[in-house]
Amino acid sequence: MNSAISERTAELHSTRRTVLRGIGAAAAAACGLGAAGGAAAASDRTSYSIRTGTEEETDVYVTEGAASGPTVLVVGGLHGNEACGYRAAERIKDWRIDAGTLVVLPRANVPAIEAGHRPWGTWDLNRHFPAGERPKSRLAQAIWDDVVVEHDPDFVWDLHSSRGIHSEDEGVGQAVFPTRAGDARDQAADVRAFLNDEYVPASMPTYAFTGSSSVDGTADMLKHKIGADRDTPSIIFETVYNGLSMARQVAWTSAAVWRHLRNYGLITRPERTITVTGRGETARYEFAVDGAVTSSAAGGAEINAYDGIDGGVVTGRTTNQSDSFRFTGNVVDFDADAPVDVTVDGDAVEAGSVGADVLTIDGGGSTAYYEFAVDGDVEKSTAHGATRNGYDAIADDGTVTGRTTNEPDSYRLSGPVLDFEADGDVAVSLNGDRIEPAFLGVSTITIDGGGATAHYEFTVDGDVEKSTAHGATRNGYDAIADDGTVTGRTTNEPDSYAFTGVVESVSVDGSATVYADGEAVDLR
């Protein structure tokens, strides 16, 4: 990789920076506010250690989504010679979730991992969890007390790998083994179907995922104890380490957990896809996302050892083949040291504009005509189920006009939206997240009770602060939460706020008038 790309990687690693999306960007400087990116509030990640001060000391990572939701625990590395499990867990711990809690213990058995052995000494850690009894070793007790009991997960994943194919009696690999507690069997069936349909190539039928369940508590395994003692659904996930590259093992394991987190509501933002294809000359590429990311086999893409994921930063190499990745949020940056073809959500885009925003307008069954202007480049897109038709037009000056009824219209933008109007009730989304179109291209929102008390609430995906614009006052009835949610009360004097990003929702329980940059708006 060339020096420019390497320097950018270092910057992305050190700052985990995001970029201010085009909507409202010009207002940021005027308001003195910082940049903000991502449609959902950032995940909050902490970590702690168990067995501190011993050779078994290891870290636990806890990520909290912005919204409430279930808790999922992912454990890797109970067996030291099964590298796929702990390598996949190391990736998963860095995912940014949208709701609930993700607890990851990537390297459960550090001495065994460092030795590269299944057991450590003479004992197998995953035979130290008898049902109805205390775990057999201090490490097993720490995992049980300080991780399982402490976080009381709603679902548990135990990541492993095996010598050979289950059906060939060489091991138990390529299998998803659920408990009988809760919905574990349903989740296992869904994950198996997902992987077999979207990841296992048709040319490798013997690598199709199988699996069965056994009575919880019949073996001294972590999964069995969780199911028997806590009635909590759990899965042991196995890939094969003979005959499969480590890249495929990690990608398939990560994809299984990805699918489950979407099913369980921890990853809620729209799933997106980026594909990078070489043009015959070897190209090294790099990009970052402000959400979660994992490898994909979409469109026949290859999964190989040249591709790496570290947090939200992806690096790879391609010559003629395609590399594909599932992600949430936005592409923050993209760089390549040779020509490549790039598609995002099925749209071909220039490599230099990969991080462009996508604006989607949906009539929801009612015909609506709309018009907006963009300070930058704009092009039609098929992202988020949109279609191309003759009702939509883009003028040379960046003005867009169109009509939507049952099928949404999408546009890829390289700059801020300056104005937006529609003659009907339309749903407008930015990168798949619903926004209030009345506030596109503006920098202040004002709520005026006009003499009647009204309570209000709105959410901004960027920065927001109280303002005295348009005759507003500051008082103790108004509050701004860390996630960008603003609540307040107004009667005779208006309340104003300066913001960056976009307004995602506004609600008012009285007859107050809402203004965007001083102009009254109809929130319908």
C-alpha cells in the first residue's frame, strides 16, 4: 500500500473520525459547531479484565447501543488451537451497534491461545461448566460470574472451529449447534440458511452448514450450562480449519453473528453493500465506515487473505476479482492506488465519490411532486429500492424535480441540499434514515408557543446547542441529551436551537409554530 493510503489508515485508526454529511454542512461553520456523522448516535464501548494479575488475564468488551434492546454475549478462544473463533470475536468487538448491548470476550483462554493448544495443561476449559454446579476452574468461574451472570445475556454465541466436516466424521465443523432453551433452534436454522444461501459457494456443497440440538446440560460445556441453568438460548458455532482458508472461516463466523444481531435488533440501520472490482492492474484499496462492517460474498465476490477489517477500517487488494462488504452507516473515506470499479448499494460510483450521501423520497402510495436543489453534483440512484423513470429530471444547476407514488426515488449527492419542497406527504430519508424534509439545508429550528404552552421534542443526528436566534430565550425547561434529542416547553417566548446534520423527527403536543431558519414549516 502506498504511503498516502498508509497515512490515511493511521489517521482513521487514531481518530475514528466521521465526516459531516452534506446536508447542513455550510451551517456548521456559521454556528461554530463541530462535524458529526452517522445516522444513529455513536455506540458507547467500555472494557474490563477478568483474572487480573494472572496468566489467564483477559479483556471483556461491552458496547451499548443508543437505544434499549437485548444483550448478546459472544465468546471466542475457549480452545486455543481454534483461531477462527477468537479472530472473529476480535472483529465483532469493534462493531458499532444501534440498540441493546453487545458483550464480547474474544480471548477466553489466553494461555491456550498463546500455546496454540486446545487444552491448557491437562484440562479443557469447555469441559469446566457442569450444569447445576460451580464451574470447575477459577477461569471458568470468572467467565461465569463476571461475564455471564454479570451481564445476564439474552443470547450467547460460543465461537469454535473443527478439524473436519461433521458428515465425514472428521470433526463437528460447518455446524450450528443450538441449545433447546428459548428461540435458539429458530435462530440457528435462520443462520444456517443465510450462510448456505449467501456465503457457501455452490462448488463446495460438502461445506454447507448443518447442526442439531441436544438436551441442555448433558455435557459440561458453556453452552449447555447456559441453557440448563439460566434457560438462555445459546449457539456453538463451528467452521472447518482443514480445507478452508482462515479468511473464509473468519468471514463466515462474523457473518453468522452479524445475521443474528440484525435478527435480534442490535443492528437496526439499513444494511448496505460496497463492492470493489479490479480492472486487471493490482490495486490496493482502503475505506472506512462509521457503522459496522463485515465481509460479503454478494455477487460472487471472493473472500481472501488480502482483505482485512480492523474496527471500521477495511483494507484489501484486487486485480480482476470483486471484493464485497456488508456495512451500516456511511462510507467515510475511500482510497485506491490503481483504478478500480466501485458499486455502493448496486450503484456504480466513481471511487472519489464513494462517500456521497443518498437522499430518498417515497410517496408511500400517494402521488407527490417534489423539487430540491443541491450545491454540488447529483445523480439518480437505485439505492433503497428506488427506480429510474421519466418523471425525474436533473438540471445543469443542480435542481432536481420528480414525481413519486408507489416506488421511491433516490439520488446520490456530493454536496448539501439547499432547499426541498413537495406538494404531498412524502417520506424523506438520508442514507436510509428518516428525516424531516422541512429542515434540509437549514441551520436553526425555532418553536414558538404563541401564548399557549406546548411541549416539544426533536432529534438531530449532528451537534445541537441552544440559540437566541429569532428572539428566543434560554431557560431551565429545555434539555439536550447526549444522543441529540432535545426536549422543551414554550409559551410566550420562542425557543431556538442551532444544529448541524439533519433533523430526524419533530413532535409538538400543542399549537406551537415551528420555524426553519425563521420560516414557518408544515410538519404535516
